[in-house]
Amino acid sequence: MKKLFELTLFFVFTATLNTAFAQQDWRWDDHGVGFTAPSNLRITTNNANEFVAEGSDLVLSIYVEQDGEVTEETLADALVAAAKEMEYEEITTVDELQIHDFMGYFVEGTRDGVGAFILALLDKKSSTNLVIVIVYTDDASREKAIKIGDSFYAFD
């Protein structure tokens, strides 16, 4: 009987743990953008200019720019300037990205002891440009942030 109880408890714990870290497909329909993120995020802003979802250990913010001022040639410089404007104390990584329908760059930095990835993405097929900020609090949420950043795609 004790073994049965322990086995049941193990399965309940495993199911709870899997649910806590479950990923789901998210969409920002206004701009035809999708991504994968933890299912426990809560949308706090969702309008034509901004999408924000928050959890206990990370915050995802997406901003759109469709005026074409930023081009593939100026994207890296614009991203570093934006990170400095956001007053990140330390920028540790700057690198190029190719994610599904997007090309772009990302920087990783810290501000007030909290880490963040800032991505600037250009949709290869449309005039949609995205600036994505993913703020994380620890190593585990940093891994979640990386998975979110790698999952963006255009669906229209």
C-alpha cells in the first residue's frame, strides 16, 4: 500500500512539474508573429504597438516598427544603441540571428542585477520589424528566455 501511495505521489508531482514548465504557442495576431513560451505567462498588454507577457521569473515585451527606417545594414548598430539607451550596465554578447522567417541581431546585458536579451528582428517577407526584450531573473529563466528568442516565426 505504501508503494502505491509513493508511486501515486510521484506521478502527481511529475505532472505538476511538467505543467509548470509547459510551453505553448503564442501569437500576436496584429502582426502575424508567433513564438513558443511558458504557458504560465500572463498577458498584460496586447495592442497594435506592444505585446507584453509576464511571469514570476521573466517578462517578454515585443514592440513593432513598420516604417522601414531600420534596414539590414543598420540593424546591429541600432540594436546596440537601443541597449545603451535602456541603460544596461553590461552588454556581454552581440551576435547575428537567423530564426525561421526573421534575420537580426541580439544583445545580452544586465541592469540592476537582472539579465535581459534584446533582439531586433526583420521579417524577410514583409516590412515588420520587431524589438523583443526578454528579462530574466536567474539561470533557469535565462534558459527559458533563450528558447523563447529562438522560437519566433511569421505566420502570414
